[in-house]
Amino acid sequence: MTEPASARLMIDLDALAHNLAALRAEAMGAEVAPVLKSDAYGLGAAAVGRRLWAEGARSIFVARLAEGEALRAALGSDRPATIHVLDGLTDGAEARFQAAELTPVLSSLGQIAAAQQAGLPWPVAINIDTGMSRQGLTLEEARAAVQAIDRLRGLRIGLVMSHLGSAAEPENPRNARQLAAFLEARSLFPNARASLSASAGIFLGADYRFDLVRPGISLFGGGPRETPDERLRAMATLTAPILDLRNLRPGDVVGYGEAVRIAAPTRVAVVGAGYTDGVIRAARDGGYAWFAGARRRLLIVNMDILVIELGDTPAALGDPVELLGPNAALDDLAAAGGTVAHEVLVRLSRRAERVYIGEAQ
């Protein structure tokens, strides 16, 4: 017996290029520096990074040192991008930063001291905490560092940056408070470029864009307001085959427990993907798939299979069902699963066959 076709993840790098162009148009002159942390949100930093370089991206952000090293190797010497590492520089990592020519984002006085000791011959970035209470110097620490004669000696500070915590909510007053704090921080480093906004912040207006913006999720198709945005294209399309077709009767229970009980005669399809493949289990409550030109209610999501309603639509074993993509929107799946688009993407597993469209050589 032949094994059914596996789930397939199509990663559309032409859509990535479209989204980059849309974000550049919105940024209105600010440099667009893609964020490729977590292996480009699970979609493959090597292929994504090479295509972004081909589209003119010259500055990139990652989270971990190892991510920066892997991306440098993937880009090679003929693509000398500036790769910023958001985790910064710690004692013992200096040689690795030097070898891969990585730019640390310094978020503490200890990291500043480590960078001074390393003597990096290229500019570093300074991260300021303007209200997220995560990484970053406080304003008091930044002022003290600038005022101390030896605190910043030997460092070339090329970028001062921070991060907005409520940019997806344009009316939230927290955005204005963080902007005011960042303006004060920026004044401490008058010769450095400035960066405050990631994906959502780009759409808050010119006051938030500064010299450089750092989009992540919107490059990959997630809307800046955590809802689908027609300006952006889906980059990831997950499909899986129909494994079985069943006619259910009133009173039949679907899957584990008794949360899903059929009220009327219902035709369903069993589909060959589940939460192992990245379909959020909680999305069964309000989630949908796309098949034969229409949304299909998602009844259950198990580890390896899920079940959707079909109605009277003709279907056959092996027919592909779109679980994520242009018609099954990333932000809709995230909302149904009680999470954000970022998590949906990074949960896409390697079990599905991956096919890249538009790879740069």
C-alpha cells in the first residue's frame, strides 16, 4: 500500500520580496532591517537571508550568537551584511563575535564592559529599556554611562535602539510614553542612528520610524495589527492531504472527550496534519481550513490528524487542504488558537515537506 502524500509547506520568497517592498514604502526612507531570529521565524534563515540580500537588505537582526554565526556562513563572504545579535556580548564570546564579524546589541553595563575588552573594530548597538522591562539599559544607566569618562571609551556606537510593547494598539498611550523616553535616550548618543519600531511600529507614523526599522512578522505575512492586512502576502502555505471521508450522524462524538458532538448529519474529512505540524490545537474553537474555494470549519486537531467539515462539496482521498496560506490566514489561525502569528510560524515543524519558491543563488 502506498503511503499517502505528506503535508507540504510552501515557502514563497517572492511573497517575502513583496512584503519587504511594502514595508519600505511605509517606512518612507528609513532603512528596513529584517529580523530573522528563530531561524527566520521558523521559515529558514539561510534561504530567507539570501533572498533579502538580493532585494537590497544590508542590515539584519538575529537573537542568538549561534544564529548570527549560521547566517554569516549561509550568506558567505560575497554578502557582507551587518548582522546584529540581540542577546548582546558576554564574557567568553568575544572571539566568536570577531570571527563571524557580528555586531552585538549591548543591553547592560556588563555587556558594555565586555565589548570594551573585546575591542571590536566595528560599531556596536546600544539597547535602551523604554518601558518593556526586558533587555536594555535604563535611562539612568544610559545617562551614567555617557557621563562616566571611561564607561564608553573605545566603543564606536553606531545605533541606539529600543522596542515598543503596544505598537499593535495604535491608540494605546504606552506608545507615546515609550517614544518620549526614546527621544531622551537618543539625545544621549547624538552621533548614532536610531531605531524604535518593529513591524507594527512602522505603521504608527513618521515619529516612530527614525533611521532604521526592524520588521519581523510582517515580512512573513503577519498583519501589523494582528489581523490580516491586504498589503502583505502570505509567505507560508501549509497543505495536507485528505486521508478519509466520513458521514457522521447526530449524536456522534469526534475525537477525544465529548467536546465535539455532531447535532445534524455531517460529512467530514480527516486530514493528514496535526499539532505536530504546527496547527495550533486550540484553533479547533473558531478555526478553519480552506478547501474547494471555501472555508471549512475545523472540528478537532490531534497530534497527526485533524477533522474538518465538508458539507456537500465533492472531495477525494489525497486532495490537498490548505491549513495556512493565502486563504487560511496566518493571523486568523493565531487568533483562533489564542496566540500570535509569531508562535504559529515558529511551531511549523520539519515533518512537512518544505518547498521554496524564488530562492536566490
